[in-house]
Amino acid sequence: MPNTQPSKSPAISLDELTALNAEIAALVRAGVPLEKGLAELSDDMPGRLGRLAADVARRCERGEPLGDVLADPALSLPPVYRAVVVAGIRAGRLPAALETLSTSVRNMAETRRTVITATIYPVVVFALAWTFLAFFTAKLAPNLLEPVERMDVAGRGMLAWLVECGRWAIWWGPVVPIAAVVVCGVYWLSARRATSIEPRLAGRLFGWLPWMGRAMRWSRTATYVEILAMLIENQVPLDESVVLAAEAAGGERLHAAATRLAETLQQGALPGDQSPGEAVRQSLRQAEFPPLLCWLMAAGQRKGALLPALRSAARTYRHRAHRQAELARVFLPVVLTGLVGGSIVLLYALILFAPYASILEGLASPP
């Protein structure tokens, strides 16, 4: 019996997700039915993006909810995207939710461009230095070894070892730079996918780089606060709001903490005299969110000013994320180039200049 289930399409890129998200937000904001608008726009969208828009339009026309359509694994959309759409539909403000996601996607795309720009020059420097090392061991070192052995000076052991390595330079010489380029290419392609907005994958791709980890954490915190404020503003219950906002922001730790908090709020039995705001604060602490947000949540709940506190916190965290991203854009190329260049200088000092200095010392010494 033939398989009638749709096959999973290749993962879309960040640029494609940005374009699709912008079209859906524009259609919803204009009040145009998605099935009609996306069907017409799919003819103008190139390749895979047009097919994806047509598929979403066709299924929405059959009456499937937008959130269920976007959650289909066959579409290869990030789970965070579906969570943001569901949160926006639940709050009745889908365009605002999609705009929040657009900000996160743009930040991730800018992060990717920053990393690519920062790694191109160090990779080129490494490839050139490695090529010269292979040339030295294969061509120059053998010509130096014989006179050095006749002079019987220190350093001939290292030079002999370099000559031995040079016999295999035809293999390790081109292999290492090619491998470095391939690894960087795979890295760049992985960062290009829309799934890179998922917190776990984003942490693996960029979190280990200076300033990048903080920029992503502040951005994720801002997304959580913005979605939570939007839900609370539209009278969505707090227990449902914290879970929807956690799903939209992504992150297993945050989602687990929000789920525990929601269960506690649904039971109506908070520990001791703990208020809902303090329960939210404790949940955020468990998710390792900054103390300022925890304090604002508790204070705003007690004073009835939770919504303004959340909006103020969201602006603060977006500014911090932007600040860290700017630091990375300016200093990350310098740091990576310094690390690669410094390592190359140290390597050359150990295997090239040390024997050369020994030769000069032997020549200068009296017989």
C-alpha cells in the first residue's frame, strides 16, 4: 500500500522563515484570510518558500487551525515558531507575536553574519600559515639539514624531525586546510537553518563565543517577557500565560519551571503566603533568569502594576541583547584573529625559529 503521508521537506533557512513570517504578519494585520493571501503570494515566492506558503494556504483552506498546520513536522518549521503563533492567537494579537519573533529571527541572522565575518579572516590566515609550513618542511628544511649536521650545532634534532614530516607534506599539507574549510562550511550551513533559533541549537552554535552567549540569553529573556506581557494584557490566565510564553521563548529549563508554576497556580494552593507574583519569581529563578526580572514580577503583582513592569523589563533586556551583539560585532573578529595569529606565531617560534637561532649561535661561537 503506498505511503500517502507527506514527506518531510528540507529545513528552511533563516531568511526564508523571515520572509514567510513577514507575509503572514502582513496578511493578518490587513485582515486578509491567510488561505487566500498565501495562495496568491505563493506564486511570487521563489522555490521552496513558495511551495511552503501554498501548502499552508491549502491546509488552512481545509479548515485546519494555523497553529496545527505550522506544528506539522513535514513543514520543517522550528517548534518555537509554532509556539509564538499559538501564543499570538490565544492573546488575539497574532501580528504583535509575529513581530516579536521577527525581532528574534533578525537578531539570530545578524549573529550568524557576525560570526561568519569574524571567522573568515582567521581561517584564511591559518590556511596560508599551514601551507607555508608544509612548503618549508618539504623544500627548505632538507637543504638546511646537511650543513647543520656538518656544523654539529644544537637544533639539528628538531630540523631532522621537520624534514621527516616534510616527506609526508603532500598528504597533511592540503588535508588540514581543506578540513578546516569544510568544518567552517558545515558550521555556517547549520547556522543558516531556521532551527538555529531554537535555544539548545543556538547555544551549541554560538553560545561558546565571547559575548554571543549573553546576547542570546538576553534576547530569549526579552522574548519571554514580551509574550508574557501580551498574554496578560489580553486577559489570558496567568497559569496559561507563563506556559505559552515559555514555549514561545524556548528552552527546556524554562518550560519545565513554567509548567510546575502553572500546576501550582491551577491547584490554587501556593506555598505559605506566597502571592502569584512571588510564585512566578521563584519559577524564573529556577529557570536561571536575571534577579531583576524576578523582582519586577513579584513587585508588579503585589502593586497591581505587573504589565508596566514587564514592558519596562522587556525594553531593558532588548537593549542589553543589542549591546552584547554590538560588542561581539566589534571585538569578536579581533579576538579570533588574535587567538589564531598568536597560536601560529607560537608554533613558528617553536619549530622554525628555535633551530634557526641555534644555527646562528653555532656560527657565531668560536671554533
